[in-house]
Amino acid sequence: MADHGTVAAASHSDEVAALTAQYARLPEGAPIRLAKPTSNLFRFRAPSAAPGLDVGRFNQVLEVDSTNHTAQVQGMATYESIVAALLPSGHIPMVVPQLKTITLGGAVAGLGIESTSFRSGLPHESVREMEILTGDGQVVRARPDGEHAELFRGFPNSYGTLGYALRLEIELEQVKPYVRLQHVRFGSARECATAIAEICRDGSFDGQPVDFVDGTVFSPGEQYLTLGSYVDRAPFTSDYTGLQIYYRSIQQRQTDYLGIHDYLWRWDTDWFWCSRALGAQHPVVRRFWPQQYRRSDVYRRIVAWDRRHAVTDRLAVLRGKGTNEPVIQDVEIPVDRLPEFLEFFHREIGIRPVWLCPVRLRDRKGWPLYPMDPNTLYVNVGFWATVPLEPGEAPGRHNRAIERVVTELDGHKSLYSDSYFTEEEFWQLYNQPVYQRLKQRYDPKGRLPGLYEKCVRAR
């Protein structure tokens, strides 16, 4: 691995030099964007005429240190490629977001979460070092200590407005070949929230260790926690990459087994349950839908095309129906306020199913641009669908209501999708003083967009 790592490091250095030279050639007054093949953002924008910074080559795992359980990974590497590189040595990143084409740099700059987050926090909390191309065209090495420690802390939730991560050193987790799943049903949100708190506190359920926790809410009276445990052997394994659909199995089975690879990507095949809206879960359609195209990035491209051309909305109008408001959000709610949030959500929004994923910060210092309390266990609530609007009503009403309630419950909202905060509301939540200080230091000429401008105003 040492020889390979030396060669990869030299190649990476050449790529960094070429990128910084490209950056320097871009017109100084023009806004800059990344030219990349995939996106998991749901802030759909009109095509930009801004120059594209070609970062597509920064997509490799450069080195794996199995002894120290670390890896050197380029920022545009997808988690699909990272897992493929790491699993042969029995490792994975400490948090593997649910969708294959999320990039490591994207998960760190824009947050990510998964069923290990109750014990391992968020993806950026297992980063030891970042090499960042900043807005002023410099490449800096940011670590928890040293000259660029504030940038290291402020980079998560900056969404590329301070710079781009070119290389990251990350901690790894050793895995076993199989995961045993228990789907435990609860009749109320209060019972479910209590169980989440107890399981995450103890790291066990019914005396058995728990390595993974997430949940699915099908209705106010039917919610499940899926508790996963590493095991060396499995009496059988299920396959949800073909005709069978993972989320439906949660209601049908109390116990299940998946290989670790299939467990990590259990949600990707059907984009959680969102492939249903595209017809991919209909038995006849599914049989003829090529298996290699049953994956989240394919579905997102279909949705992006539909949003760009407003096909669904036009058809709804022709049928005499109103349009729909996209309500695609992930929010973190303190576990003891989860029942209140779900009561509001069922009453006012009505999207089902809903995903639950507990998370507690691993790092006690916290992260200033997404200021979660390190002493609080939160539950990420994910919901991704559309909600009908009254005739003539503009999109935004449902999302604004969610933002208001999340704030009232001391929660937090991820910024990967549409946001409707006023500028004053936004900066009260996302730490304007720290952001402005970082922006002034690392992008003083404003070559990169501002955080509010990118995440809210450009909607």
C-alpha cells in the first residue's frame, strides 16, 4: 500500500496544481460553481452560465491505512466508490450516508447522517484533516488545531461557500460480514421516542448489542425501529436489489439478515420509498425496469427533468387539480420533542412514510455553522414528497410551517433543499458572526456565493 500511496499522492499533487491554475484563470468578477456529474441537492436552479471548476478527477481513495484505521480520500469520491475500495480490507467510513452518489466532500460541507450516527455522529466528525481550495484560490490544510482550525470547525454546513475539500483524512470502522436486523413496532410516537433514548443510551436492546439504529413511521399508530447488529454468520440473507422492496419488509418481518454491502445500500435501490412515485415499485414496471437503473441517482435525474419542465404540474392543471408543493427536508429534533413534531407533521403535512435516525454529536466542541447541542440526542426526521396546494396558492406554505415548528422545538434544518427563512431568521440559526469572519478571511473578494444567497435567496 505504501508504493501505491506514494504514487497516488504524487498524482493528487499534480491535480491540485492543475486545479489551482484553472481557478486562477477564471474571470475574477464571475461567480464560480463546481462542474460535477452528480448532485444530491434538492435546490433545483436554472442552468448557470458561471464558469465550472472541473473537480471531476478528485474522485479516488488515495490510500488505506488498515493498521491505524484511516484513509486518504479525495473530496469528489462517492460513498459507493469509497465503500468498494474499503470493504475488501474489512473497513467502512464511520458514517456512510444512505445514497450511493453522495460524495465525501459533499457530506462534510453539507452534512450527512446514517444509522451509526447515534454513536459516530455526523460524517465530518470522523475527519482528521482537510485539504481545502478556498475562495481566494489558496490551498490550505485544515486540522482541529493549528492555523486553520476555525475553518476546520466552520467548514461543515458551508455548502461550498468557503471552499472545496480536495482531500480528506478520515477515520474508519472495522466491520463484520453480516448485519442482523430487528424491526420493533411501537404504537405511539411517545413509546418510540422513549425506546430511542434508552437504546442509544445503552447501546443495546433486550440485552443484545446494537450497532445501527433507524426507524420508519408508517402512520401515527405504526412506527418501527430497525436495530442492526454486526454478526459473523447469517442463517440466510435477503436481497432487496431485485423485485423485493426493503421498506415494505419492515412491516412484514421481525428479523432479517443482510450482507454488510447490501445493508449499507438498502435504501438506495428505491431511494427509500420515493421510487414509488415514479412507478418503479409497480410489479410489472419493476420487472422490466433494468436493475442497474434502480438507484437513487437515476431517480433524481428523472425528478430534476420533471421539475425543470414542470410536466407533473402541467398534467395536474389539465386534470383540473391544483399543483403540489415539494416538501423535501431532513430536520433534527431533540428526542424528547419528537412526539410533538410528529403530531404536528401528521396533522398539517401528512406525508407517509417518514424516516427517523437518531444522532448525537461525537465531538464535544460542536460545529458553529450547524450548532447542535453535544449533550442532546436528536432524531433526524426525513420526509420527501409533495403536498397539495390550494388553487392559486404559491409553494412555500408547508415548508414555512415546518421551519417554524422546527425552530420552536429547538431543532435544526438541513439546507440541501428549498428554504424559506428570512435573512434575519437564517443568521440567528446558522451563526452569522462565525460565518462572516471565515468568509472575510478565506473568500474576501466573494468569488464564491454566500451561504444565505446560495441556500435560500437563489431559490
